[in-house]
Amino acid sequence: MAKALALLSGGLDSTLAIRVIQKQGIEVIALNFVTVFCRCTSHGSCKLEAVKVSEKFGIPIKVINTTERFLELVKKPKYGYGKNMNPCIDCRINIFRIAGEYMREIGADFIITGEVLGQRPMSQRKEAMKLIDKEANLTGLVLRPLCAKHMEPTIPEKMGLVDREQLLQIRGRSRKNQIQLADVFQIKDYPCSAGGCLLTDPEFAHRMRDLVDTCDAGLNDVNLLKVGRHFRLDSLTKIIVGRNEEDNTRLDSLSKEGDVQLSLVDMPGPLTIVRGEITEDKIHTAARLTAKYGKSHVLPIVKVSVKEIKNDVPARVVEVTPMSQEEVDKFMIKKHSGGKTADKISMVTEHDIG
């Protein structure tokens, strides 16, 4: 029996691709990728959906976190960015290389994905798909069942492992055909159908661009981008101010040695982190920002607690005036016009791993 390795995101397209191949009596094993940038894994939901699909259709699944490897691609992608900070071509090459290694490890004959020609302007164009397959050393070994009849026959088709006549010819961004096919296969619950990458979100992308431009970003720094309001004092120092209790809890857990935490004294308000090269002047600015976003913003003078993380020095209190909105705007990290677009591949607005 032929064996296929499926890249399963948990969304509709990758689920349908698996069902099309299973219908031919081919054994399928699934591989799911997660990173810190996956929009729908903040609470593990996308991983859960992939596991749900694997359990529903009796498919073994392996989940791989590729954050560290992918983070290096985000900093300097060979094939550039899409509209924001999304290095989709490099991302898929990375995914396919890992998938190729696993395919050979488990003795699978080929790889399947839920990609549809023309659905994603950057990574799902014919020339882009060919480039990705070639760079990943998988030329002829990646079968895209939903759009296969728009593509050249793959090795498993030529070898007779897959009946090309039973493959599909879906194309473009409309999901009408997939929804109809879902009815045929009686797939009724398919959340997270478009996956989603935070790097395509303009607000997150300009925070990420600021981070990449000013430091050697690590996982903790990236996780911090998801929380609070972000301010840049200079190229070496930034301030993050919590927006609610959940933000405050998350900021506290992400604080590390060298950071300074600020909070209001005797009244509700945000937790603030100062990270980078810290001086008394910068602490004073951070204290004024903290006062601005608490219930204290209407007071002429506000007391703010200042605490150095993992330091035996006790917290101290400073008195400041809340910052005006005009001053706040000067420090808020501004949106950029977008990342460097790839010369060879057109820009993308969305991203999906399956």
C-alpha cells in the first residue's frame, strides 16, 4: 500500500486533501507545524484542530514546533517578505525540508498538502510551488490533490500510486468548491480554515520590524510583542504597558533579569516593563506612561512603584505627572510601510501552512 505524509494544519483545505487521498486507499500519516507566530495557537487551538482531524479519520500525527528555526528566517529571509513581515516562501521551504526528512524517516512515498493554485498570491503560484519543491529537494514528490489537474503529474501519479483522474482542479481564492466538497465528505466542523500568521497582521508586523531592526530578537521578545502597548524610547530601549489584567499577568511572566517593572501605588492600573538600556530618565518616562494609562491619569501627581527584576534592591516609589496624549504619540511604535517585498514572487496578504 502506498503511504503519504500529509501537512495538516487542521483547516478545511488540508483536511479535504487527506480525504481525497484516503478515498484511493492510500495510508496517510499527518505532520503539523506550530510556531510562536501562528495566530490560532495562542491557546493551542490550531494544534488541537489538527489532532481532532487526525483522530476523526484515524491518522497518526506528529506535531513539531519550528519557532527557533523559523525565527531566523523572519530576521533575514532569502526570498523576502510579503505585504508585512511574512516570509512565506522561506517559511514553506523550511516546512517542506523538515517534512521531507520525516517522509524518508517513516518510509512514506510522497507528501500531500491542501494548497490551492492561486489561493495565496505569494506561495501558491505555480512558479513559487516549483521553487519551494526544488529548494526543499522534493521536486515531483509533493502532491496537491485539490489543484493537481492544474499541475504537472507528480512522481506518485506517474508510478501509478495515485489515480490522477480522482484528483481535483480547484483554483483561485473562492472557497465555494471546498465547501461543496466538505458536504460530500460530511465534514461539518472546520474552524481555523485559513490558518493564520501573525506576521501578516499590520500591527504585529510593525512591532516585529521594530524588534528585528533594534536587537537580536529571541523567543521571549517575540512573545512580548503580543502583549500590551509598545513604545520605543530609542534604539536600545522600549517600554510595554499592560492594557488589562490579563496583559499585566502575561507581562509579569515574561519579565526577565535586567527589566524594570512599574505599577501604580494604591490604585488600579497597568503593569509596565522597561527593557534595554535603562537610565533614571527612561524610568521617569515609563512612570509617566504608567500614570497615563491608569485611573490616575486625571491626577496632577501620581505615585509609581519601580522594581528591578531579580535584584535584591527593594522597590522604590517615584512621583510623576501623567503623560499627555501628544507626548504618548511621540513614543508609540509607528507603523512601517511594510517589509521588503520579494523580487521574484508577488506580495501576499495571508499565510497558511496547509
